[in-house]
Amino acid sequence: MERSDEALKREMREELNAEVKIGRLLWTMENFHGDETRYGHEINLFYLMTLPQDCQMMKYKEYTTKDDGYDIICKWVPLSEIEGTELYPSFLRKALLRLPKKTEHIIWDENTGSQLSLG
């Protein structure tokens, strides 16, 4: 059994070859996305995380990887440019500029780019 914060730490070790510091849980999120041919509903947990100063991935401005056969472009973006960046789930474009003081639960419809209400 592995807690979500432990899984994130392990994934960062595997993917970035870095020992990260996991902070508090910022958001839990239900994300509805896709189209008529491929529809998805995912549950996400977003933690505050700190990379070590010597993290090798921070040396790259941009790199490409694959996920389920799709090219994924990874790059570092200054927060001042985040709203105009292609980033999914798209709620992060604004949310990263105002980190919550306590954990928030978000229900998001990626197709409309809008937050759905609880209940």
C-alpha cells in the first residue's frame, strides 16, 4: 500500500531522478474531459512540491516525452506567463497564481473550461 504523497515522491525519483520535498495537499479534483470518441473522468491530487536546486531536469528549457502514444511537451514556464500557456487541466492556469490556504475540492469540466458546483 502506498499513500499518494509517497507515490508522488517515488514517481519524481523515477521520472526526474530527484528527491523532492512534498508539501501540503492543495487541491483534490474531479476532471471531466474528452469528446464523443474518447471521454474521461479522472480524480487528481495536487501537492505543493519543491525540487532540489541540483535537479537535472531544471537544466532543460523543454523536452518531449510520450504518454499513451501522445507526444507530451514538458517545459518550465514562469508564473507570469502561465495563464497564456497550454496546460491541462486548464484550471491550473489561474489556480497556480493563487494557491489556497487550505485544501480545495474542484469539480472541473475541461470541455467547457468551467468549474461545476457540488451537489
